[in-house]
Amino acid sequence: MFKIKHLLILSFTIIALTIAGCKSQFEKIRLSNDVAKKYQEAMRLYNKKNYSKAIILFEDLSQKYRGRAEAEDLNYYYSLTLYKLKDYTTARYQFKSFADTYPTSKYAEECRYLGAYCYYLESPIWSLDQENTYKAIDALQLFINFYPKSERAADASKYIADLRNKLETKAFNNAKLYYTLGGYDINNYKSAVIALKNAQIDFPDIKFAEEMDLLIVKSQFAYAKNSYETRQEDRYSEAITYADEFIESHPESKLLPEAQELKKDSQAGIDNAKRVLAEIAKDEAKYKAMMAKDAKLDSTTTTIKTPIK
């Protein structure tokens, strides 16, 4: 038992000393002024996928190799190491810097592509701020412009399509939110119409087009329905126009019956508003009170805004 225990202690001691020796060897190289040996060790660590240690040496060498012929390869692997460590923010900066500094390098195309791809990887889910999504699209498109015949151009186009899909989803859901909030303020219904139309201008081939077109009709109809009778005829008429546009654009849509029903209800709304106004017009006091209330609404209505992207 004593011998076994002694052997175990000895084994652990040897392992600990070995680990300590490796660590001290790395520290020895890190603190060394022998840049050639340090670069060799950095590459060895990179090839062994020990990126966390390799980056320490690359960062130190990037200062010492500045202006030297070896700086090109060093900066390339430095950028790649950052990418492997998933430090995409720093990596994309380094990739772009490399491509701008060495535009004729054999690594320039790869670095410009990976720099754009880092933006793509940093693009958040659709519900969050999409600044990086727009930057990713610009960077990927710039890559395609630089290298239209590159094998990577096809992948860049796929990523752009994916990013645009994300922006479309955000635009559509932003507009839907205005419709959902319409019960709190009828101006949200009008904002929904504006937002939906703006989204269709920004994304002419948006995949939600059919659903958006119907939502425009529904939003305008709700806006009219919740308005004073003095404003309903014009607002219902606009809803009918949107319904006609839907019927013409989507004659085979499964949503067609709903659009037709909204058109019918809008016409009924116009007829009802005319009846109400005709009745009120017979009573001068009621008519003046209604017009005064309507005028007051004009002076207090908040300006309708489009959604913040």
C-alpha cells in the first residue's frame, strides 16, 4: 500500500513538473527578444490549435514585425487566430486592415471575405438592432464587387439573402406591432399602413407581400371604423381602394375572401356614416357640437411616425 501511494505521489509530481516546465518554456519564449524563435513558436501553437497562447505571441510580434517583409504573413495569421478565437469584432477589423494594406497579397481575397463574414456572424436576431446586419450586407456586397468571379461570391450572395430576410422579418413585425397597438391609439392603425408600405418600398420582393397587403386593408379599415363619422367616408374609401388592389394582385389568394369582406364592410361603413351625419345635420346644436369636437381632434392629434429601424 505504501509503495502504491508513493508511486502515485511520484507520478503526480512528475506530471506537475512537466506542466510547469511547459509553462515556463512558453513564458521564456514570450519574454525572449528572439523574434524568429517567437514567430516559429507562434506558428507551432497555431497549427496545434492552441490559439489562446498563439495570440499572445502574435500580438507581441505584430509590433516588432512592423515594416518588415515578414509582416504580411504574420498579420494574416494574427487575423486568423482572432477569428478562430471568435473575437469577430477585432478579427474583422484586422482582416479589413490586412486587405487594405496588402491589396495584391494572395491572402487579400480571403481576408476581405472573412472580414465581411465576421459582420454576418455578429448580425443579431431580427428583433434586435440591425446595424451590424446592414454593415454585413454592405461588406459582403463590396466583396462581390471586388471579386465577382470568386468561388466565395456565391456564398456571399447567400449570406446577403439571409440577412435581407432578417430585415424583412423585422420590418413586417414592426408594422404588425403598430396594428396590434391600434386599440390604444387609432393613429397606430395609420402608422401600420405607412410602415407596411415603406417596408414594401424597401423590400420590393418581400416574402410577406400577400399578408402585408391584407394587413394594409385591415389597418385602414380599423382606422376608419374607429374614427368620427365626419372622417369615415374618406378613410373607408381608402380601405376599399386597398382592398381592390389586393383583389387585383392576389386573385388566387386564400386570403381573398377576407379582403372582399373588408371591402363590403367598408362600403357599409360609408353608408352608415352618411346616415348618421344626415340625422345629426337635422339638429343644428348637435351638428355644431360634433364639428367642434372634430376640430379639437385636429388640433390635438399626434403626428404619425413610421417605425424606428
